[in-house]
Amino acid sequence: MNPSLTGYYAGRAWLAAGPPNGLGRPPAAGQPRRVGGGAASRLANESGGSRPRGKAGKGPSGRFRPMGARVGRSAANGSGGGAGFAPKRGEEAMAATGGRRCRRLEGETARAVLANADTLLFDCDGVLWRGEAALSGAPAALGRLAAAGKRLCYVTNNSSRTRVAYTEKLRRLGFPPAEPRHVFGSAFCAARYLRQALPPGAAAYVLGSPALAAELEAAGIPHLGPGPAALPGPAPADWAQAPLEPAVRAVLVGFDEHFSYAKLCQALRYLLRGPDCLLVGTNRDHRLPLEGGSAIPGTGCLVKAVETAAEREAFIVGKPSRYIFDCVASEFDIDPARTIMVGDRLDTDILMGNTCGLTTLLTLTGVSTLEEVRGHQESDCPARQSLVPDYYVDSIADLLPALED
Ligand SMILES: [Mg+2]
């Protein structure tokens, strides 16, 4: 345990008032208890903590718009459609049934959309690279965007790397140089959230990676928990009597290869102390695809295990929660009307971008497919409509022609 935990009880006055938005706490008596749910229902929870749902939200930049209000659209993506390019394979112009419509980004439309943008937010895996290999043409596309004066930020749910580690990977794979402050990983954002929500000296019990611990360290938040843990005895009575650190006032769940029953047990015991102990998750990605069509369980599985045991819902900092965008907007002067979110997942990248009033661009180099887009687009369900991007490209290398002088 970090020795800097002394003085924790100086923060007791704050505990009576609760965290800034009440999220991560158990429901009040008589309120329904929700655990999990679909992407849209999750977003409703995650985005509604500090601002009423469906009303104008105002972030640090003061530029947020009413949810659902679309901004940054070129005329070519308006209701008239069809301006500037012809469909190629019969799938490019996907007619909607009255809601959002997604179109291939190319030609003059691409030039206009990119000219209107001053900031691009990139998801990483499946957009810039797969594993340790950059996607063909991706470094060149970002190089041209940077040369054109665009601000490039990196927004990822992966909690297993620090900001610094991401800048090193970008450099290693040939992308334009980035500073750590341009990287918004869920580990950094979780540490930022806890720094805001916890009283001075309060600690976090962490189910996560060394990178998550490092970001907490950088944020000055005492923590314990990373690494393997064994049950403290042979019987349940032993498990319920393992020592607890009195300074812990949050359980933080990220990707943890050492996740175990012992850790789950300890997390529950901290959370059973009551609403003064927050429950925070880095993201809900439930499956991480691997090359060759395989997959491994994602952080969402671990978050759900803790939620189920604790019978309460976690506050999620990663996409599709708008908290991760709030982190970007607190660092830079972001105008949503001039910002493009580029991602490969509809239920995280695109949903977050749509919710925050950004122009959204799906790349088909990762998880989501055009068939899924079409299914959502043809649905009358508003929650599914919120998963439809404004544009798509086969790869961000497709942006290169629009970036030529
Ligand atoms: Mg991705």
C-alpha cells in the first residue's frame, strides 16, 4: 500500500456531498437497479450524469450542442444527397428510411468534409494499426493531415498502455509525432476522473494493468491491487476477513490479465462499505478481436462481473461514454462542428461521436461492417439510428487523394 494514504479522513466532508455527478454509486432505495444493457441504454446512463439527457449539454469548451443536433455536415451529406460523386458498387449510397444516412467519403465530398475540420479524433486499433502493424497508407494519411495543420488526437478504450506508450507506438509505426497530451486512453481518463471525484488522499482498489497503475500514479492517486492475488485462506470465512485498506474509496476496473475470484471478492468487500466507495470501469468492450478471426474476453466482462456482485452500475469513462470526449475538450479548444471522430466500431466510436455532435467516419478495417450499418440505418429504432455514421471509407488511406494539393 502506498504510504501516502495518511490524511485520507481529511476528505470526509466531501464524502457527505458525494462525487460531482453521483455516478458509480449504488442506486437509492426504491430506484431500479440496472446492470449492463445495450449500447444505447448504457450511453443514456453514462452521458446523463452531469447533464440532463436530451437537453443542451455544455462541456469545458462551452460549445456542446443539443443531443441529436447534427453539426459539421457538408451539403453533400444533407437530405438531397448525391452531390459530387457517383456510387461505385451499388452499396455506397445507402438510402435511409428517413433517419441518418451513411455515405462513402470520397471525391469532392471528402475534400469539403476535411477542409471543414480542424480536429480529427482517431480510434487506434483497427483504424491506424492491427496489433503491431500499421495499416497500409494510414501513416501517410495522418502525415498529410498533420501537414495540413489538422489537430490529431487519439482516443482509445485500451487501458493497457499509458499515454507515453502510445506516443512511442505512433512513432515506431511511422505516424506523425504526437505528444502525450494528444492521447486519451481509458487508463488516463479513469485516473483523471478519480482525481476529480475522490477527496485528497483517497485510494483506489485496482483491477487492471501496470499501465493503469502508472496513470493513477501520475495523477497522484494512491492505489493497490495490480498483479496476481491469492485468496487469503481455504474457506469463505477467511476470504471475508482479509484486511481492507481504510483509505480505499473507489474500485477501478480495467483490463486485468490477473483477474480472479480473489480480486472479485476483495472488490465486492470494498463496495459493500457503501455509496462512499465508487465503482468505475475503463470501458465495456466485451470482446477483443485477434488476427485470424479469434477473440479474447474484453474489459466489459470484468466490469460486468464486479457490477453483478456489487449489484450496482459502474461509471464508464471509455467510449461510448462522452466523458472521454470531455477529457479531450478540457485539454483543447474543441469545436464539435469542426471535429471528426474516426473509428472502426459502431457501438463505441461512432455512438460516442454522434452523441457529442461530431462528424463520424467509419473505417472498414476493423470490427464493424457495412452490413451492420445498413441494418441500423434501415431500422426505425432511434437507438439503432444513433449507431449510423455519417460517412465510411474502406481504409483511412482512402483519404489520401482528398489531401493532395
Ligand atoms: Mg478500434
